[in-house]
Amino acid sequence: MVGLQAEMIRSELEEVVGTPNLSTDDTARLVYATDWFWLPQMWLDRGEKPRKPDYIVRPGNAEEVSAILQIANTYRIPVIPWGGGSGSQGGALSIYGGIILDTKRMNRIIEIDEKSLTVTAQAGINGAQLEWALNDKGLMLPHYPASANCATLGGYLSPRGTGTISTKYGKAEDLVLSMQVVLPDGHIMRTPVVPQHAAGPDFYRLFLGAEGTLGVITEATMQLDYLPEARLLRAVLFENLADAIEAGRQIMTRRLDPFVIRLYDPRSTASRVKKILGYELEGAYMVIGFDGDKDLAALQEQKAMEIILRFGAKDLGREPGESWWNHRYDFYYPPQSLKLPWMYGTTETVTTYDKIEKLYYAEKRAVEEGFKDRDIDFIGHFSHWFHWGVMVYTRFIIKNPPEDAQEAVRLHNRVWNTAMTAVLENGGMVNEHHGVGLKLSRYMRRQYGDAWPLLERIKKALDPNRIMNPGKVGF
Ligand SMILES: Cc1cc2nc3c(=O)[nH]c(=O)nc-3n(C[C@H](O)[C@H](O)[C@H](O)COP(=O)(O)OP(=O)(O)OC[C@H]3O[C@@H](n4cnc5c(N)ncnc54)[C@H](O)[C@@H]3O)c2cc1C
């Protein structure tokens, strides 16, 4: 944006956040031109020009956020909340320019309540910083995403993230008790302190999963747990995936309460597990863990192992389970992470136990057969287990994508369309924890069918000028 209007907006924003907290120079704008979505990263890698934001502002509190949104409404320009920028869905991209609202200056812990076991913090606090402060008091926020070092509390909640130990402790959204939110018109509101009640519908949850399209989360109160006395981990090897999924289902439906079940499909066992953990195995590798009181955890583990061994799985002992725990994040960072110029994507989905196996094979077949000529690799693991179903984290990898950026976009979109069609036709959700962002925005109508117009009406009522993160989450 250039000219007089640009200068007017700039001076108004500067008035709100102060000169050091506003950037309009080219370098800063380029830094905010991509999150971890493959498409914009590839675009930059191939030397193409990205769409940059016009302004980057770093407000320090809800009042400043409110003033920024009011300015954006006056001039009808987009506002895109930005936490750590670690999202993989293009949710924080400024595809129509506008204002990047970086929340990281809102990084204060407001209160740790050691009686109710809660923490209240500003939404821009870094995940690792928050965790360290809690650990010093023998506490933890039991949301352990692989991105904790680079993500923020608001970024955990806004796309409805899931961490490594969610199977016992729940998703980020299950841990939130209350939030302060700034609505698109600048109104500041707080949800009730007590999250479970019967005082009307739970409309506050609208902001979880909205990914900045319905407002900005500026504070949250989260449920904590004590650091566990014991963490018992072990690994087992199943001959086939079907037995492993059924064993996992039985453990969950009997409520044996593992904090983690990480099950790798045979292709991942032979490739990623071998490469990262160094075990050469054939079959489906599963890590299972129990935590908390050490006697209770040991009993739960014993009961789970009775189920596992009934399926003829081989007990590999503690060491490979503990090694996985110690290296659990290595899978996602250099030198082990997938990297450009490869094309890759995580098509993680969730469904009920009656459908999960069929869905996994349908997606695998569709992707492998549809892109045989590209020598596509399809790998997966099952990592967030519920009482009713499980998430499968599937990935495709193409090591020889087109060099031409436009052609790469076309191929990328075709793979996603193939994968998402298989997912939707087999009862899956387009996503379980990375959120929708820009990447999955075009599937939202199909996902929700006749329920979609209700969401559109809510969006229209809250954000009539459509300033909040346009082009995302189907809006
Ligand atoms: C290496 C790596 C590992 C990952 N592992 C996991 C994992 O284990 N589990 C998982 O769930 N995800 C994972 N992710 C995805 C991503 O890191 C998470 O979704 C993370 O929680 C995003 O937080 P962020 O602060 O970086 O958000 P951003 O990327 O900055 O934003 C994500 C979306 O939320 C919106 N947003 C951000 N802050 C706010 C706010 N305060 N109010 C309203 N909207 C807001 C943004 O506009 C955007 O739409 C991983 C990503 C990477 C790169």
C-alpha cells in the first residue's frame, strides 16, 4: 500500500503501538510473507515474489488490539493475527496484504493458581517459556506439540492444536477454561471463568478453530497438571496394522488411560523409525506410555500389555520406547525433517474406529495410484487416540516435483484434492489439529454441508467488513 492513505493508516497504527512496535520496511514484510505452509515456502524458494503484508504491528495488550481492529474497520483492510508463524496451513498469510498483528509482545504470565491448578497468560507467550515457568513449580500445561519452542498459546488454541500427550490429557481446546477475546469491531470480552455449567449454549468455543477469522484471543486461562511422578514407556511390534489399531482401540475403550500411543504404519516403521531411531524392523511399531502415580501407571501398563500380547505383538522393552520419547521431536526438525525442493504435505485426519482402517487405505490407494508417475511416497502414524476413534497423520512426499513454480502449485493442489476427496468420502474430517488456514479453506463447504450457512451467518454478524483474516477457514 502506498500514498496518502497508506501514510494515514501508518500514523494511526503508530499512535496505538508506538514507533518501535510497527514495521513497514521490506525485510520485515518479507519475513512475515510465509509460515510453514509448503506452498509459500516453495514460492519463495523458486524465486517468485510473495504477497507481503503492508504493516506489522506488535500490540502489548487487548486495548491496543482493539484500537488496531477499529482502524482496520475504518479503512476496510485485513488484519491477520500472527503468533509464532509455525502453522503449516497458511493461516497466518496476508494473502490480500493488510496488517499482521503479531501477538508475541503479549507474553506475560498473569497468574498461576496452585490450588485450582490453572495458569492465566497473555496469548502471545511462547509455549516453551510458559512450560519452563510451570515446570519450576512442579506443574505442566499438558499440551506438548512438536512446535512448542516456536508456537504461542494463542496459536495452540486458535487452530485447535493437539500435543504428543493428548491421548490422556486432551487437545489444547480441552484444557482452556476461559479466554479474553477482542471481537472484530474492537469489543473486548471475557468468557466465564467456570467452563462447565448449564448457563446457556457454549458459544464461546466459536473462537477455538476460528483461526483469527472471528477475533483475536488476547488471554487464556488453562488447566494444569502436576508433573508426573513416573513416565513408563515401552515399544511393541505388531505384524500388521489392523491388529495394532484394534489393540489400541481396546486399550482406549477399556479406559486404561495411556498418555501416548504412537503407532507407525509399516512404511513409516521401515523408513522414518529406522532413519531416526535406528531400529530395523518390519511391521507396525507402537510406542505406548503411562504416567502419573508410579504404581497406578505400572498396573495400567500391565493391563494394556495383556491386550497387546493377545494380538501376538512382540514386546521390544523399555529402551526403544524411551528412545522414541527422547527423540520424539527429531522427526520434525533438521536434519530429519522433510525439506525443499521436495514436495510434501501432512494430510492428517480423524474419524471413528469403525471407519479408520478403511479411510487410511482409501487415502493411501488414491494418492499412491493417482501419482504413481511421480513416485509418490505415502507414510502415516496414528497418534491421537480418543474413546471413539483415532487420528491418522498421513504424509505424501514427492522428491522430484516440477521446478516451475506454477506447475508445482497445480501438482500440489491435485494431490491435496485427491487425498481430501478420499478422506471426505470415507467419513474423515479434513483436519484434526493443524487447522484449516488457507490450505483447506476450499473444502469447508463440503465438510459441513447444510451446517455451513450457519457459520457464514455468524461470520457476517461478527465481522461485517470481513477484515479478520480473509480467505481462511472457508470465509
Ligand atoms: C515443526 C513443527 C511441528 C509441529 N507440531 C505440531 C503438533 O505437534 N501439534 C499441533 O497441533 N501443531 C503442530 N504444528 C503446527 C503449528 O505449530 C501449531 O498449530 C501451533 O500451535 C501454531 O501456533 P503459532 O503460535 O505458531 O500460530 P501461527 O502459525 O502464528 O497462527 C496459526 C493460526 O492461528 C491464528 N492465530 C494465532 N494467534 C492467534 C490469536 N492470539 N488469536 C486468534 N488467532 C490467532 C493465525 O491467524 C493463524 O490462522 C507444528 C508445526 C511445526 C512447524
